[in-house]
Amino acid sequence: MRYSTGLSKAQTHALFTLVEAEFLAGGSTQKVPPVLGLFESMIVALRYLRTNHTETEIAETIGVSQATVSRAVTALTPLLELALT
């Protein structure tokens, strides 16, 4: 996980706790793609923001459509912002 997100396993789980709290509090108006779930959507968004790979590249790597990656990034970016500020 460190290579793709830049975070250790412990840091990733700590961030997920914050993101999940924001999600449950209604911090995003976007729905999380059901095929990924909240945790994997967060990983996808972190990968997208950190590596600057295209959505299509990430989608091919994890075996979902580009649209699914787009929905994950759109839903999780505001949650990550809220969690990190």
C-alpha cells in the first residue's frame, strides 16, 4: 500500500477511520461505488491523487471500469479533504 498511496498500513487505517466518520456524518453527496466499498474507494482516490495515473490505468489494474474509478474519486476526494483538515 505504501507505494500506491504513500501511506503505511497503520496510517491508511487511521485515515480510513476519519474518512468513515465524515462519510457517516454526510460529508459527501456522492455515492460510493458498491463494487468497491468505502475502503477500496478511498485507496483508489489516494492512488489517483498521489500517482497522477489516469482513471483508465487504475481501472485496468484493479479490474473495474473507468466510470467506477471516476465515481470513487469524485465521492472520496471531498471526504479526504474533510478528514485531513
